[in-house]
Amino acid sequence: MTLLLFDLVLIATLLTLAVAALTSVEPRRAVMLFIAFGLWLALVWARLGAPDVALAEAAIGAGLGGALMLAAARRAARRRQRTGGEG
Amino acid sequence: MTAAFLFSAITLPLGCLFFAAGSIGLLRLPDLFTRLHALTKADNLGLGLLICGLLPWVESPWQGLKLVLIWLLVLLAGATGAHLVAKRALRGDGEDLQ
Amino acid sequence: MRTLALLAALALLASMSLGLIQVLRGPGAADRMMGVQLLGTSGIGVLLLLAVAIEQPALIDVALIFALLAAVAAAALTRRRLQEPPE
């Protein structure tokens, strides 16, 4: 019973995060939501009994990938600023 | 049941209470610095209580050592992150934090 | 003990979902960052509780990776503004 409730909360929030990350316009907000999504997905893998996949997801998806995408979003914003709203 | 169970039955809900306090503080407090304070202090204390409650239930002493190491790492990361965010917000020279 | 750990994990998940509101709503990037930090710390708690609840000691290693990479995203976001490049 508790486990079922746990799974339901996990799935509902995961889907909310995914939709929010996909529909956000601003790149930095999307990257933040993607990091949160990676953390949450690692929890889901852990709940499914796959600690190795959870390990990879936490390290690559949430940690390094998130930091790299933050840098990319920053660079894109700077370029947009320099060219005056274009590109 | 046993003394260990009683100990966990006290520390685990207390830890969850601290986590809930941190979340509510993050949502309700008025400005950035107070929110930072609620986040880092309450959460690290809550995690410490949770780890204390889980220590009697791990299988080997090495895993207990790993739990303590996790807590120390979280303390370090929380302090570093809070310091960085507060410094950038105070001086207003963060590239992403306007 | 397993039921107790599971109940505590469920409570922690509810608290995490509260913190998620901050990530979704937060006006500035710093607020979103703090929300992500909250997710990371609570995620470690949930993972440790799950490790006892579903008897998978390997989840402790996943929590260790969470703790190691918690500072990476914060450090990536709080880069100091460099000197403006010349036109």
C-alpha cells in the first residue's frame, strides 16, 4: 500500500517535470528542470531495483550533463545579447 | 520491539520533520538569503538525523562508514553551494544570476 | 523497520515535491538552483531509506554519487561575469 503510493507520487512528479522541461521557453529554466528531472529519474531507477543505471543517470544525466548544458545555455544567451536579439 | 527500532522510530520522523521545515521555508521565506539559510541548515540537519536512524540497520560497519562519509560530503557541498550563491547574489556579479 | 523506512521515504518524497514547486515557479535562477539543491539532499535521504526498505545496499553508492555531484551544478551556475568581450 505504501509502496504503491510511493510509486504513484514518483511517476506523477516525473511526468510533471518532463512536461515542464519540454514546454519551457527560456533555456536556463529548461536546463534547471532537466537537472531536476535527472535526479528524479535516478530515484525511479533506484526504486526499480537497478542501482547501476541509477548511478549512471545521476552521474551523467544530472551532474555532468547538467553542468555542460548550463554552460551551453550561457553561451547562447551571450551570443544572442551580442547580436542584438538575433540568432 | 528493540532499542534500535525505538531509536530509529524517533530519529527518522524527526529528520523528515526537518526536511519538511526546509521545504516550507524555501517556499515561504521572503528573500534569497533567508531562503538559503532555511535550505542549507534544515536539510543538512535532517539528513544527519536520518543517517543516525539508519546506522543500526546497515549490514556491515563499512556501509555505516559510507553513510557518515555521505553526510560529511553533503555538509561540504551544501556549505560551498550556499557560499557561492550568497556571494554572487550579494555582489551582483554572477553571470547567470543577474 | 522496512515499513518505517518506507513511510519516512514517502514523507520525504512529499517534501521533495514541495521543493519542486520552487524549481517550477522560482523567479530567478538562484531560486531554481536552491530548489535543485533541495532535491539533491532529499534525494540522498530517499535513496538511503530505500536502501534499507527494499534491501539493496548498492543504493548507498548511488547516494554517494549524488553527494559528490551536488556541488558541481551549483559551481557551474555561479560563475563570475568575465570582462565584456570587445565588439
